Amino acid sequence: MKKISIIGAGKIGSLAALLLARSKQYQIQLVDQCFLMSDQKRLFQLYPDMVKQTVDVTNRQKLNAAVANFKSDAVISCLPYFLNKNAAQTAHDLSCAYFDLTEDVAATNFVRDLAKNSKMPFVPQCGLAPGMIGLIANDLIQQFDSIETVEMRVGALPQFSNNGLKYALTWSTDGLINEYDNPCTILRDGKIQIMPPLESLESIEVLGEQYEAFSTSGGLGSLVELYGKRVNKMNYKTIRYPGHCEKIRLLMRDLNLSSDRDMLKTILEKAIPRTWQDLVLMLVNVVGIKDKELQAKQYIKKIMPVKIDGFHWSAIQITTAAGLCAVVDVVLNNEKEFSGFVYQEQISLEKILKTPFGEYYQEKM
């Protein structure tokens, strides 16, 4: 049985630990600076074999000791993006496989450099977007003879919206600001290009409802590197309720709060409620040539909160954690296929859906 140390016991880390533990295929150690949430306490009651380790995750010496003492085969970082480097270095130091959820380009490049001299797999950008959205896009791409356009759209939204921003906090505020503020990578005319976030605003209809979508950072993952000149156009946008983008531009550009992320985070967390009554929308549209004919194929999915083992989990939690666990499961059970830096978008979607965690991404509505 593989031993996995999950670093970061927040909402995603706790659910990843539960999913992996209930599969009965892994021994789990959950590592964090504190364990104060009631859900965490219930989790250890439900799975008494799960190890709890209280460690200062910013101290690599202590983090290394915790991971080494557990004799971990793999490290999963569910930490905020700006702490991933520490967890990745620990995995490298101890020759463990490594996985994370980051959308941050700098953190991913750091992992890439570590992986150059490692025989173990290093797999960043797992989860939802980047993550499963890229796996799904890659699967659709494989069904064509040549590709013209790949469009990827994802939204984590409140089920009920009654404020000016038409939004509620459903995940990390730091991660949200990061994707709203950092440059975006796209493919245009077969060339990799950089564009600003909060641009290319479009109206979009998903399952009969009207939304807007606009450019944000990180969601494309490494898919753009895999296809380069073979695809004419590829982009990723975030889905929101109509009117959201205009107001975020006001905050970040007109009021210049992008230059003071701490203040922006304080404003957002004081003014916008957090909710676990959310929904996740996923749309992938691929256009290309199949049998000498121009065709289009889509993946469309709406995911709602679920109840697992008596716990209520939000849609963004289940989509992120299930995507992460599925990739971990495939990689750790096919060790000879994966080493060094792994483009997780290349993993077979069929294999992902066959894992104990793939049910949430089946196309049945």
C-alpha cells in the first residue's frame, strides 16, 4: 500500500485525504500547521488509521522530517500557490513523487527545474483548471485529424448571487486574485502569445443559461506547450455571471488595487460572503478536421455539491480533489510510465475515468 503525505489540510487537502483513504488503496498522512476545523476532527474519527502531523510547513527541515518519518512514497501539496516550492523541494530531497494544484506559472517552472534531475514523477497543475479541463481537451483533440480551435471555459459560481459583483467566494482568495492579475498564455495563429487578464470578454450560453467569460491566468496549464504550432487557436477563460468582469476591472485597474493584493484580499473577504452552495461549469469546444470534414466536439458539464461519508462538499472541492486524486492514482499505479516532469494533460482520460475518483467527471448529466 502506497504512503502519501498530503501537505495542507484545508478544504481541498481534507477532501483529497478522505477520497484516497476511502479507496482503501493508500495510507494517508495529513500535514498542516494546525487542525482546528470540525470537519478535520470528524475526518480523523472516521478514518482512525490516518496520521495527523502538526508541522510548520514553511520550515523545510521540519517538513522533510515529517515526510521522511512516514516513509512517504508521494507528496501532494494542497498549500496556497506561494508555498508549493517548499513542498516540491521536500519531495525532491526525499525522492518522492510530487503532485500539486497550482495555477501559478512561476511555481510550475520551479517544479519543472526540480524534475530535471529526478527519476520520480513531478506532476504540477492537477485539479480542475489547470488539470481536468486540460485532460478533457486533450482527449477531444485526439479525436480529430487536425485542429483549428480549442476553447476551454470553467466557472466556479455561487448558486445564489445577490451582490454587486454577482459572486461569492468559493475557493482561495489568493488564488482568485492571482488568476485575475497575472498574464495569460494563449495560442493565436499557431504562436504562443501573452495577453492581459480580464480581457476578451464574451457572452456565453451554457445549458440554456447566460454567462460571461474572460481571460484569466493559469487555466490553460501546459497544454499550450504540448501542441504549439499544431493548433491554430487555443485559449482559456473563466465563466462568471454577467457584469462581474466590469466590476473587477474597476477594483483592480481603475482603483489600482492590483498593486496592493493584501488590501484587495481584505476588501473581498470583508465584502463578499463565502459559500459552499456553489456550482461548477465546464465547457470544452474543439473544432477541427475529421474525415476531411470540418467538425466540432464539445464536453459540457455542470457539477453540484455532494455528500460523501456524511460530509457536505462543495462543487469546487469535489471537482478539484477528485481530479487531483485521479491523476495521483494513475501515476502511482503506473510507475514505469512516468518520471521527471509529467504533463498531466497527456494522461489518458479513459484511465482517469476508470479510477475510483473519475465518476464525478462522467458526461452523464
